[in-house]
Amino acid sequence: MNQTRNIQLINEFPLLESLIDLKPLSWFNPKVTSYAEALPYVGLTALDVQEASKRLLRFAPFFCQAFPETQQSNGIIESPLQTIPAMQAALSDYYQTSLPGRMMIKLDSQLPISGSIKARGGIYEVLQHAEKLAISAGLLSLDDDYSKINSAQFRAFFSQYKIAVGSTGNLGLSIGIIGASLGFQVSVHMSADARQWKKDRLRSHGVNVIEYESDYSIAVEHGREEALQDPFCHFVDDENSTSLFLGYAVAGERLKQQFIEQDIIVDAEHPLFVYLPCGVGGGPGGVAFGLKLAFGDHVHCIFAEPTHSPCMLLGVYTGLHDQISVQDLGIDNITAADGLAVGRASGFIGKAMERMLDGYITLTDADMYQLLGLVHDTEQLKLEPSALAGMPGIMHVVTNSDYLERMQLSDSLANATHLVWATGGGMVPEAEMTAYLQQAKH
Ligand SMILES: *Cc1c(COP(=O)(O)O)cnc(C)c1O
């Protein structure tokens, strides 16, 4: 910790004081711009996302065979979207404030294969890598029926190659399950906070799990090193990967289709607010990009982080991006929210996406547990703590008149849709879920 720099920073950025005091808060970025102005900074386009979408379609026949639970969606890995009126009423009581508009939830906790948002980006990157290898080897062409990949021949081919990744749990789970099913040798470098059941699950798939006593950044560093030393090893770089980003971004067009099917309008008079739990930033960043491509200026994205790990808020608010960590300010980066225990944000995501993101909120672990209990009791949904991070977002938005007026949103609040992105929980064992619900009663 550099005391002099911190004092200067706090003088320049007064909100840091509350951040250091671990107070739940919100910050709405005054420098947010229109979608059109922000787009050039991303460095990726609608075309890139379309390509990702087509790649996932090519693999659909493979998924139908290798993961029969995807047959009902024709091999497409997608999650349900639903309204949560009972939770909305309970939340209004919880915060003692009226919450106009329609509250909905996007249940990435129910994504097939790995039960979290990582089933979007993580799986996509492995598919892209596998496709490239198989095409270069002359085993596959773009117009083949990809169900042929689910075979001993392909598994033998992929078993010459390795994939390495650093993870707090869920990314490792996604990469490990899909990688092992294709035949790759997978190493997952797990940070200290990763749950035992996730390590056990991966080992049962034949994945090499390497455990560290330190946090996420160190686990990632070791994964990167392993891959650098081995030309046959592909490193999934959670901090910088455009492939992960594009896999997440496909969610935008999928959501747009789901809104059409459910007769829900998103336009200038019917704004959409989306609350995305943020760890290193790739998941929420990629999804937010996809949402902007799908809905333009009518969607307002807000990132949500634990009070103990507010790395993206810190990086964007100070403009220092990955040049500062929460630990630099004496914040410990210890939270029960798997996937969100990240002290240093991705510089790529912060710089690419900051102009497209309306704001950032933080919440305590205690709040996550309370909300986990509330959504279980009111909507019978089973989520892991991190999946609740976006839940307070609606309260922060509807009570912030400065933000609403600046964005000219005050008059359309009654017509707004507020979507909480519930990023995980589908694979949590029964006993763990019971323990979470016990926590909620405290
Ligand atoms: C990974 C993860 C996130 C956040 O994704 P990042 O890409 O790390 O920002 C949110 N929720 C859950 C459950 C996750 O596993």
C-alpha cells in the first residue's frame, strides 16, 4: 500500500472513502456516452458477435449428442427469462421504497452443462479453439455435421492438446467439463476461495486441478506460465480474452428474441435496466456489449460487485483500470460470492466498455444471503450468493434522481423493465444450498 498515493487518490476521488469503509453504494458514471460514440472503443463489432453466434449453431448437433440435456433446446445453450413479481414486492418491503416497473430475472443459473454464466464465454472459447485445430488438421470443415466431433477419433486427436485456465471456480468448471468431453487435457489453476465441491466435480471429469493458497490473480498467473512453456497448451485468459467476450455477447440477441416471445417492449419509452454481477469483468462486459448491440441506447447496464471486491468500480472511477487493485486501498477481496472475488479488474474490459456502462453498485455478503433467502421464499429459485449481486440495482436506480434526470429517464420509469442477471447456482449441491439458506436466516 502506498499511503501518499492513496491520500492523493481519496482527495481526487471522494467516493473512495466509502469504498474503503466497505459501505454499499452506487456510482453512476457521468462520462457514459451514446452507444454510437462508445462503439469504436470496443474494438469488436456486431459482425464478430454474429460469427460467434454462427459458430455456436455449428456446434449445436455436437451438444445434442454429447450433452443430451441440450436436446430440448436443439443444442443451444440458453437460459430462461422470467418475471419475478413476488420478489419485487418483497424487495420493495425490504428497502422500504416503492419499486415501479417490471422486475425480471435471467436464470443463467439454469444454463446447461455448468450452471453459470461461464457456460457462455468459457464453453465458446474452447469450441473456437477446438474448431480451429480440427480444421487445420483437415478433420473438419465448416459445413460438416459437427456431431462427428463426439467420437473416439476426435477425442484422440484433441488429447494431444492441453488447455489451462486460472479460476475462482465457475470458469474452471465450464472449461474443464467441455474441454474434457472433447478429449483435451485440461489444467485448472484454482484460487484459495474455490469451493471443494467444484474441485471434486472437476477431478471426477479427469481434469487436473492445481490448488493455490492465494487469490485469483496468482492462480491466473500460474495458468499463464504453464501455457507459455508449452506450444500445445492453450491458455484461456480470463483477463484479456476477446473469444470469451464474444461468447458472452451472444446473450444479447438471444435475450432480444426472448423479449419478443414474451411481448415485452424495449424502446425509448420502455427502457431496460440490466444488473450484472462483475468479477474480472469479461462476463458482464461481454453480455453488456451484446445487449448494446441488441437494444442500443434503450438498455442501461449496471455492474454489481461485493463491497470487499469492487475492482471494476475502482478501476473505472479512478481511470486507473488494471493499474490499481482493491488491496492497494487496504480492501481485503474476501467475499462469499464465487466468481466475484477479484481484486484487480480486466484492463481490456474497463477500457473497452466504460462508456457503455451507466453505473456500478456494491453490496455486502450479508445482503447477498438475505436476498438469496428472499428469492428462494418468494420465487422458489435456487441461486448462489454472487447471482444476487444485481438485486439491489433497481433500488439504486429508482431512488437516484440525479442519474434519472441526467439520462432523461424519470418519465419512463413506470414502463421500465429491470432485469437481474442471476449468474450461477445450478450446480450447487443440495447440502451447500441448505447452508446458504441457513445463512439467510441470520
Ligand atoms: C464469473 C462469474 C461472474 C462474473 O464474471 P466475470 O467475467 O469474472 O466478471 C458472476 N457471477 C458468477 C456466478 C460467476 O461465476
